[in-house]
Amino acid sequence: MAFFDVDKRTKMVCMVPITRHLTAGAPPMIRVAGAIKSVSEDAAVLSPEDTRRLVVETLKEGQRAKLENEWQLDFALQVGDVGRFRGNACYVSGAIEANFRRIPSEIGDLKSLGHSPVVDKWCDEERGMILVTGASGEGKSTTLASMAQTIANRRSVNIVSIEDPIEFVHSQGEVW
């Protein structure tokens, strides 16, 4: 996994909440607070072969086949003890592009995520369905993971979450 070779510097950079972008014809880029910039001033421009190699090396065989057949792929990736990443790869003008976003290992509570007490109150409901919508990277999965954690901490229930790819991995637990 050359793009995610884990050295001390990579480990530090991976802890920062940024999105990493790979695009043929540009150096590796990062998005920090909405602004996209090169990972460094001297970063080499990636060729279509570079982006293909970097992306394909991170995928399992079935994921590679799906990318080739459907021309796009959403996936989750565990990188050693660095953490989990959400990835998206697709073909653009015949070359593979990809972005990777780190998934936090700790799920914050609803208040720390900036939600009003109303959202916390929804976690007390015993029936119904909650839809969380919004743009990519706006916190939908994090909000739902925090709600599931809140519910599991309050009462003993089975929680079913349909997610592809799976971003947050919850531990088994019991409420007493």
C-alpha cells in the first residue's frame, strides 16, 4: 500500500481531519477546511499509471473487479494502527481518480458534534426511522454512529444500520 506506507510522518498526517485526493495530471492533493492544495510544494505530478497503481494497491481483488466493471467504487480501508478510511475511486477521462477521508476512531457525543438537544431526544423514541441527509463529508455517518451509540448506552436494543461501505465499527456491549 504505497499511498498509505505507514511511517511516523504519514501517521501524524493521517490523524489530521483532511481528505486526500489522487488525480492524474496533478500532484497528490489534500482538502483542509474546504481548501484543496498540494501535499507539498515539490510533490510530483501523478500520471494515469501512478494513480491507477496507488489506488489498485489499496483494494482487495473483489473491489478491483467492481471498480473495473462499474467504473466507480465506494470502500472502507483499515490502515494498520493508523485507522480506518473511507475511499471513493472512479474513472474520469479514462484514468482512475480517488479520494480518502479518515474515519474518526472515537465517536463524539451528539452535543460535542454540535447537535441540538432535539436530536438527543430522538434517541429516546422507541419506533420510527431517522434519515440523515446532506453533502459528502458533512457528518451524516458520524451523526448516525453517535445516535446509535447514545441509544445503545440508554437501553438494551438491537440496532440495525445499513451502510455500504461500513465506516464506523461499533463494539458489542450491554446496557445494565
